[in-house]
Amino acid sequence: MTTTSLQLGQKIPAFSLEATNGQTITENDLTGHYTVIYFYPKDDTPGCTTEGQDFTQAYPDFKSENTMIFGVSKDSLKKHENFKSKFDFPFELISDPDETLCNIFDVIKLKKNYGREYMGIERSTFLINPDGELIQEWRKVKVPDHVKEVFEAVRHAKN
């Protein structure tokens, strides 16, 4: 495991994680097209649901730009399947209970909630080019209009 986070222009290192629909996602699944990977704290919570719905609404646009979308959290595959099914997400959700992908992208941060401090996923999104290289990142994401911004970045990257 790397101790430094992935930098812009670097290729995604090897990983293998389970995702919804019985899939296993590896770094090879992130090549040959643009890929959006978004990290979110927890399935079926208001902000995470809204973000998933926003990506769902924009999914046909991303698809027309040859772009795949993956959502990632530490939730179990069973929770992911329920969350995906409940909101009819057209993309796969990757289960990362051991923080493999979270550590590659350095999204585990100290968070505060109602005076309690804990380590958790900082809402973040990453854009990967067809060569499997990180080309753009958004950290401390605020959900409103975020998906629009990511889509514009995909269109810009292709031109």
C-alpha cells in the first residue's frame, strides 16, 4: 500500500474490489474510456442519496461522452445492492471496507459531527483518463451542481 496519495498525472495502481451486480473492479476497468470515481460517506443518507441521484440523472450524458461512473464507500456489498436498487442507480457501487481505494485516493480524513471526531470518507470525486491516469480531482465536495461541474470537466478533457 502506498503511503502517499495518488497525484495528478499518475496511473491508478493495482487494486481489486467487489462491486454491485456481482462485479469485481480492478484498475483495468478504468482504462479505455474516461472514468468518474466518486467517494461518499454512507449509503442511504440524504447527501449521498442526492449525489447518487444527480449522477443517475446525468448518466446518459456521461455515457454519450464514453465515461463510466463508480460510487465508492466503505459500506458492505449488501448495503450497496440495497442502495443501488432503491434508487435505481445505473452505475456500480464499489465496496471498500478495508479502505484500499480510499487510501489510494487519500479520502479518509478526520471529521467532526456533533462534537465527535472520527476518521471517515471526505466526499471527493476523481476523473481518470482512458490511459488510467488521474487528471482532475474535487475534494470537500458540496453536492449541489457538483455533477454538472464534473460533466463539464469530462467534456473539456476530451477536447
